[in-house]
Amino acid sequence: MLDDLHLFIEIARRKSMSQTAKDLSLNLSTLSRRIQSLEEKLGNPLLQRTARGIVLTAKGEQLYNKLAEQVLTLNTHLNQLNSPTLEASDFYLLCPQNIIAGPLMPALNAFSANNLALNLHIYPSNTNSQLSQKRFDLAIRVGEQQDSSYFQKRLGNIAIKFVVKHQAPLSRLVLPYAESQLPTGLLKLLKKEYAHISFCFDITIAKNMVESGYGVGLLPMSEIDSITHKNQFSYIASPIAIPTRPVYALWPHSNKPSATAEQLITLIHDITTQTPSLQGKIVALN
């Protein structure tokens, strides 16, 4: 029954039966059958399927609120005991390459020095699909998170601005973001304003292109802050207001991160609170 309770809680967290089946590598019909069996044992329906996804019944809401944390924590401990290949000496970190190799590198260095027995596994990417495809103890993500199946803590904010080097062509734009990451209608306006748009899906490469004088760049403050000779650059007004992008720490299984993950979160949070470019501030260029 504990396994079925765990499945119910994972569904309740995701609000999706199909996404839960995918994340847990289960057949959808098997998952549905297990939940039905749990409901029969408890004598009450726990879930309702709607056009917008899964909704908890009153009994389901009560069960989730009372047992979710305990069941998730117990399941984590059981997995650790039953998985000899997943040693406690391994720590898996997912993070955007540009900020972990940039402003957050001191936090990673301090964490490494304080945990010499750990084998670090670092995956430098901001791709959200990795969360369901890789094991991780902690993930640092920039941008609003759509997957509610992981627990998260907001660490900071990063403003985004158009910036260009003096004398660089103003007719060429470098975009390191997909259209889905931009405010609605912005790309359409930019295509009218710029004769040439280069799409570069790596922020550090985009920053290097802008720094070389290739053209205008849409860059986060975390990258603009690392530009040398900032007085050679200027900001350009955006045709649409661009909101800041939040920085989150995410972790699985329990509403509290592991002690090791909490240590790294604290180190990162210490840096973000002391770094204006990671707190939504605009970096001065003079």
C-alpha cells in the first residue's frame, strides 16, 4: 500500500497521470490500475480527471496534506538503502553553464572544498527536460518553472537588456533565447526592426559575439556584468517591457532538500544576495 500511496502523491504533485507515468517509467494503464486499487482499499475516490488535468477530491486533498512529506521522505530513504550504486558520496548538480561558471563559481568552489569526499556530477545546462531525464540532487534553473513536481526555492532575479558595443552595427541582433522565452509579440517587432537576427542558444557565446562588436545583443545582467570595458557599451530601449527572470533552486522527493543540497543552496544564496546583477538590478556601463 505504501508504494501505491507514493504513486498517488507523485500524481498529486504533477497534476497529471500521463506525466507521472512518464517520469516514473510506468505504463499508464498500470499506474491507473494501481490508483484504482488504492481507492478501493480506502473506500473513497482520490482523484478526478478534468479537461485541465488531475484534481484531488476532498479525501485526496486530506490524504495528501497529511502524508505527502512523510511518504516522500520514507521513499527517498528506502531508495538509498536499496540502491547500492547510488552512493551517498555522489552529488548530482544541474545548472546553467553561464552562471555556474561565472558568478556562482565561488559557491561551487567553496562547496567542493568543504566536501572533498563527494564525487560531483555537474551537468551545465538550463534545459528543463533534463529534470525528468537525469538523476539530480539539486538543480539551479533560470526562468519560471512549469513542472510543479519538484520543490523549489527562489534565489534571485536577473534583468535582461539590449546592449551594443559602440560603433557596432545596429541592424544586426543576437538572440540567445527561444521565442517561448520572450514576451509575447517581441520577436515579431524585432524582425521588423533588425535586418539580420542571429539565433544563438548559448548565452555565453552570445555575450562573446556582442563583446566582439558583432551587433546588438539581448543579454542577462549576469553576462553584461562580466563584459570588460563596459564604458564601450550602451543599452538600447526595448519595444516591449521584458520581465526579470527568476533564479530557482529545485530538488526532488521531499519538501526539504538534503543537508548536502542545503549547504550548496546556502552558498549560492549568499552570492545572489550580494550580487546586484542576480537581484534584478541593472548594471551601470559607465
